Amino acid sequence: MKQGIRERWNDWREDVQTGGWAMRTVMIGVLVYLLLTTALGFFWSSEPDRFTVRESVATNAAGQPMLVGVATTSTLIKVMETVLDKPGGFLSNDIFPPGVWMDNVPSWEYGVMIQVRDMSKAMREAFSRSQSQSTEDISLARAESRFNFDHRSWAIPASESEYRDGIKSMQNYLVRLTDEDRHNAQFFARADNLRYWLKTVESRMGSLSQRLSASVGQRRLNTDLAGDTSARQSTSTPKEMEVKTPWSEIDDVFYETRGSAWALLHFLRAIEVDFADILEKKNALVSLQQIIRELEATQENVYSPMILNGGGFGMLANHSLVMASYISRANAGITDLRELLSQG
């Protein structure tokens, strides 16, 4: 009887010890997995480097003549390829670690996509058409629709597949644009076309500047109907409102702005090439270069491990207000540039 009890006791101890080792093995495996995904997340968090217009043209129009429109089209393609092929690929639609844990890079990607969508729309509606009644380019229309696809879709279809289809359509347009024997693709570098796109950019930058400034909260007077005594709106709003970006969204707005400025910086450099004659004639080249310089400042390294949100004159920095300063100056430059382009 005692022998049987002792045997059962020993068997139970062996089972516990075996189960303990199994549990330890599982815990160690989980810990290693978390460490690896965390390290991979840090690697994926790095933003892509800037490239030159010359690099985009060399990649997407190798051997082709440098005609009007080649720089802008090639840069748009290069921007999209960079977003899709950077370390970690496109992260906005990831559903597995570490991508699903990350929010800064997806916010950066969204900022880039907004500028890509605005540029592709301008190319379809303005740059590629001689007048309002002319036919739009089929490839540009297809590319715009693909770039406007939901950036969070991970399957059936995935965002990446739609965006790569958009890139292929842009490449088709680029091939036809540089083929002088085929006259079915054009790019018209006119002042009114450039003003059309800059108007959209001005609106985007103004919105981002306001969202960044609201990181500390502001009491704002309602100026929605200012300047027009006969203006009306759907529903009444208070004469004074407090506008404040939620603390959980401050870093998202910051990185969305960085992504938007990164893409816009490259597009403006391409515009400097394709619209060189117009800018020289309007004596507006230096104005464009100053806008580019302001946007370059938004891409400086962030040495803080997190986006700080100190008070306007507090002891801690407020990265959002610093970014808002650069964006506001760039936006003011865009407004001045549009005015210069409108002059005869």
C-alpha cells in the first residue's frame, strides 16, 4: 500500500516537473518573440530618406528624353514606390505584430498618401488637359482611383496591390508622354494649372497647421462667415469655441504632417523642373525655393523618444508647435506664390 502511494507521488512530481519545463519553454518563446518583434518595430519606425528629382527620373524614365512633365510624373511614381518598398513595407493595413502596434509610421504613410492623391487628381484634371472640355487621360484616371483606395484594407484586395496598379498606370502614362511618335499623352506646364494644384496644397497645409497648433488648446472666435454679410450656414455654432487636439492623437498628427511635408517637398522640386520657364517668367523661382527650404526643416531628426507636448512657453518642448511654425511659413509662401502666378 505504501509502495503504491509512493509510486503515485513520484509520478505526480514528474508530471509537475515536466509541465513546469513546458511552461518555461512557452514563456521563453513568447519573451523571445516579443523582443524580436520590438526590435523589428524599431527598425521599421525609421522614415525613408529623401531623394532627388534626378534619381526619380533615372529610375522611372531611363533613356527617355527630359520632356516637360517627366520630372513630376517620375517623382510621383518614386514617392509611391518608396512608401511601398521601405523597411517593413506598407504598414497602415498590418494586422500582425509589430506593424499592428505601430501608429507613427502609418500616420506618416497617410500624410504621404494625401499628397499623392492630390497630385494625381491635379494631373488628371489639369496638368494633362489643354482645356476644360478636353478628354482626360485614361491612365491617369485609373491611377487616381487606385491611389484613393482605402489604405487600411489588408485583403481582397490589399491596399498594396491597388497602389501598385496605380503605379503601373502612371508608368504607362509616362511611356506615352515621352514617345514623340504617339501624341495621346500630354503635360501642360501653365501658370493656371500650377495655381490649381497649389490651391489644394494651401488648403491641406492650413488644416495641418491648425491641428498642430491645437495641441495646447486654443480659444478661437468663430470667423466662419466673416467678410460676407449674406453668408449662411447649415446650423448655428457658438461665437467662441475651444479647439484642442486629443492627447492620444498629437503624435499621429505630427507624423502625418511629416509624411505630407516629405511628399510635398519632392513634388515641389519636380515642379521646379517642369515649370522652370513659367517660374522664371513670373520671377517666382526664389519663392518656390524658399517654400522648399521651409519644408526641408520639417524633416530634421527627432531626437526625443516621444513627441513632447509642453506648454507654449513652458519648460518642456512642444514639437507640434515647432512643426506648425514651419508649415505655416511654407503655407504663407504658397499663398504668395499663387499670387505671383496670377499676375500677368
